[in-house]
Amino acid sequence: MNDKSFIGLGHNPNPNVPDIPEGFGYALYEDPEARHFFEGLNDIEKTGVIRFIQSNNATGDEARDKINSVVTFLRNNTLSFMK
């Protein structure tokens, strides 16, 4: 991945986008179509996706399920899950 989609904790060179959660980064790595779509998003859209993934997860299972769902939407070139 390039600097536009940095994965890590506190080392993102783009101050306009939060770090990608590790589980989401791994899921994007495993799904090139979803990764390509995500990389093409603007900073506001990327931030929205990351914030959506990070929001309201009571358990690790909920977070994993949300990541899997988001990756499916990204693979289909849509952000409709955020509406």
C-alpha cells in the first residue's frame, strides 16, 4: 500500500486521514478490488469509512463483521453503507 492508505498507529504521513485500523488494513490487503477503490477515495471519504468502522463496536466480533461488510461494499465500488 502507499502513503494514502497507511496502516499503523500514529505514523500516518497524511494528517488529513486517520490511521487505518489493523484489521481493516489486513482485509484490504486480502481484497485488491476493495483496496483499489478505497485508495481512490478522497481524504473525507477515507476518514468517513475509517470512522464508520471504528464506531459503536461493543465486541471484536462486531468490529470484524463491520470490516467484512465494508470491504464487500468497497469491492462493489460503493459507499452506500455510510448513508
